[in-house]
Amino acid sequence: DGGITQSPKYLFRKEGQNVTLSCEQNLNHDAMYWYRQDPGQGLRLIYYSQIVNDFQKGDIAEGYSVSREKKESFPLTVTSAQKNPTAFYLCASSAGIGGTDTQYFGPGTRLTVL
Amino acid sequence: AQSVAQPEDQVNVAEGNPLTVKCTYSVSGNPYLFWYVQYPNRGLQFLLKYITGDNLVKGSYGFEAEFNKSQTSFHLKKPSALVSDSALYFCAVRDTGNTPLVFGKGTRLSVIA
């Protein structure tokens, strides 16, 4: 899992609550990503950021929000507007966003809505 | 648009036998191809990548992958499977543009002793 940390490892939320998932990296990477993993659906991109104070929507951004105020941090907020938030969330980072750059992943956060 | 397909949800192989996990891709330009492995409740670990040059790429834990441009494939292989290789394997692709990786749905490998 390299130099990427995600917290908490497990998170429980009541319906209607917003929750924030933490992602920190010490790899000095410019690019960071959030993916959602559901059984049988692989990884789906939620948001990504190429540089501080800039981010773009991925394929399933509805119901999520992010910020990128520091290079090493890319927190994800799961809002009450997300209809089915129960999933495994993975954060990743890479030196750049294109070409040969390898994405490295954190250990993940499992979110369960009660 | 970029896409990647892993046609098998599950692959079963006996320990000591060779294994192959299949991946095909579609990109508009030249592809950059990646393989990752995921153990239960863990993040993805990078195994290997194809950038250019030799079509046979060697990676971690004895894995290798063969790039075939005419068949648009990038199959993962290992000459002799171990029980500890049992995991979920993901193929990913990007073209030469500045875009995040696009992942396949994953193939679950089960190595039976």
C-alpha cells in the first residue's frame, strides 16, 4: 500500500448523515483519485485531482464531494444525496495523471450505511 | 473512449500448473497497460505495466504479461501457480492522453492445492 493512508478502515453511517473519508499520501505525488468498489463491478472513478485546488468529476460523482487544499491530502465526503453509499472506497495517487505513471493505492475504507 | 474487458469472472487452477488471466482493451491511440492484484479487504497492489518495447513484461511475484497488439490483449501469466496467488486481479488501461486509468471488472483467481 506504499505511502498512502486511509482512515478509518471501517465506517458506519446512519442514513441522512454526511461522512468524510480521509486520504493522505507522503509520496509527493501530484495526482490523487477516489474509486468506489462494489462486488462484480470493478473500480469506478468518483473524482480525481491533477494538482492542488483543482479536481474533476469521474464517472460516478453524484452524491460525493472532494477538496484538494494540500498536495498530500484528498478527502472524500459522502453526502446524504448518495443513494447507495455502502461500498469499499479506495484512494490512489500517482506522480502525474497520464502516460506511464503508475497509480498506487491505499488500504481502503469500508463504509456501511445502517 | 478507453475500455478494458476481463472475460472471465473466475479462474480455477491447480497448484503448480501454469495460470493465465485474460484481458483485452480498446483505446484510440497507443495503450499503456497495467495489472494489479487485490487481497481480501486490502487495496490494490501494482504487479506490472506495459509501456513500449518488449511484448513480454516481467513483474512482481513471478508474474509476467504478454502484450499482443493485433489481438488487443494483455494476458497475465505465471508458469507455476501458488495457493498464495489466490486473489482478485485487475487489468487497467489508459491511452497516451492525460487521463486516469480505466479498470476492468476483475477476475478472481483460485489456486487449489
